[in-house]
Amino acid sequence: MSFNPQALGRLGITEEQVELMDVAENFCRDKSDIATVRAQLEGVRGFRQDDWTAIADLGWLGIAIPEDFGGVGLTLAEVVPVVEQMGRRMMSLPFLSTTLVAQALLTGGTESQKAVYLPKIASGMVATLALSELNGAYDLNDITATAEKTSDGFKLSGQKILVQNLDAAELVLLSAKLDGKTSLFVFDANLIAASARRREKLIDETKRSYEVSLAGIVLPATCLMDADKTIVTLAHIDLCGNLLGSAELVGATQTCLDYTLEYLRTRKQFGKLIGAYQALKHPIVDAYIGYEKARSLLYAAAHSFDEQGKREVATRMAKVAAGRALSFAADRSIQFHGGFGFTYDCDAQLYRRRAIFHDSQYGDTRWQKKQLARLLFN
């Protein structure tokens, strides 16, 4: 099939996105069927190293990293279709956290940090973020962890939660108060001792995260990122997290709908396919409309992500729509499957768990609406 670049531009979808979507769809379908996903639920890491190596070889980790640092030189908009396809197949590689650390370094890292870490990330280094704390605040500046300057560097204290894929990570980006102001640090994950890590149990069992005690950790002075860019870096992480989270939600919604429709087309009750009943037809149509709205808003947000003044509104709207779409589709799927829908063996619960998990990441629907009200009406 040939694509008209002008038509694609009007839709907010680029040729690069279409090509990446095609490659990602085939890769994720082959590597992450539902049987594989379920088999990995009990694993320590929750993903296969071979899959991570493969996506590094495909260049996905460097899509939004400039060529000067070993990347492909595209933008975050081209990362969206890759994450969408990962979400579609419930492929939980540490891709999001690694991409967010790369974006944070590009925005607020020192020249030395960029030169050292970005090429490594592009070639396969796993990175993670330690930003969340027990207060559950969505505001990334609302933290209590501290860093005290010493002759050896910076001595940390406090606690972090939801540090994803820490067991696989080589690099950590952490926030802490330094002289009363939020600062960001990037450092080797080995500085966090095994005794300081505690595995958390998440609602989404395809994910892995840890609670971390910062007591006694001393970071070299070179770990401090550009203090003048901390606020803008945190804002960028927040929006990037919401954009890519929306992509994962949209992808999962598509598969949830496919899963439900397959059941409606095959399950018979009273000698009739249950998909023929209006009580099931209408909600599944509503779920599909919600999916289409969410996907349109997702790619509109990706298209305008580099446009100051537009990207925050578009991204927060996409997160609201994507969260609603998956929540509704998964709820209906559970109901339509009857008694089986409430069991662990029904795949519908995997999608509902994914929707709940993303509410904890960079703001739930209520938080996003509050930010939108501030942007649109103040």
C-alpha cells in the first residue's frame, strides 16, 4: 500500500510512524502472545532479555535520541506507535522508563552526562526513574527525599516507591531536595544495595517495581544534573510519561475489544450468539467509539508534542480518553464473559489491571482534568 504524505499529515500521522507501527506490530505479535505474557507473570523480571536485546538491535531505544549521541534522530512522536503495539500485546519491557530517562537527560542533563549515558541507552542500557514517594503525589516536585552536600558528593536520605524494573536497571534517575530545592541525579544502579530494595506487589502483574530506602547512599558530585533545568525537566518527564502511557493504554484497548468481540461471535446462549443481543451490542459499540476517540487524541498529541502551548493540553486530553477507553472496555469484557469473566483465567482482568495501574502513573483522570481546567480556563 502506498501512502499520501499530505493526507497523513492532515491526520497527524507521519510516514515514519506508519513504518515503525508495521515493524512493531509484527515483532510484538511474534514475541508476546498471551500465553507468553501469562508465563512471565511469575518471573522475577517479567520479561525476556532476548526481547530487550532485539529491540535495541532494531534501534527502538534510540528513536528519539539525536544522531550525535548514537540515536536515530527522530522525535517522541515516532516512539508512540512502538509503545502502542507493545501495549497491544501486553509486552512489558522496561522501554517506557528507559525512554523517559533518555528524555530527561536530553532536557536537563549536563553535556558530560549526555555524552556518557545517551549512547549507552541507545545501545541497550536499561534505565529507571525514582521519582514517586509514599505521599502518592502526582506533582513531581512534591517530595521529601533529601540530598546533603558532603566532601564526597551527596548523601541521600528518604524513600522512593514504584521504581520500575530496578532489578534489570543499570542507570537510575532520582529526585531529591537539595538546599530546599528539587534536584535531579543520575547514577549507577549498583549504588543501591540489595538490602535497600523491596519488591512491591502491583495491581498490574506484568509490571515490576521496587520500594527503595535511600539512607546511607552517597552519590559522586558528577551525578547532579543541571540545577537550572530541573523544573522544565520534571515537566517534560510528566508529559512524556503521560503521552507514552496513553499509547500503551490505547494499544491494550484494541486487544481488549478484539478479545471481547471474539467471545461475542462464538458464545451461544439460548441457541443464539450472545453478540446478537442489543444489551451487548450497544456497550461494545460505545467501547469501540471510546477507543477511536482515544487513538485520535493520542496521535493528535504526538503530532503536536513539540509545539509549546499545545502539547500539554493535547497530552492530558489523550491520557483522560485513553484511561477511560480501556477501563470501560475491560469492564464490559468482564461482564460479558459472565461468571468466567470474574476469574483469573479470563484475560479481561489483565486489561482492567493495566488501566488501574496507569492511573497511578503521572496522574489519574481527576488529576488530568484539574490540570486541563487550569490550562483552559485560567
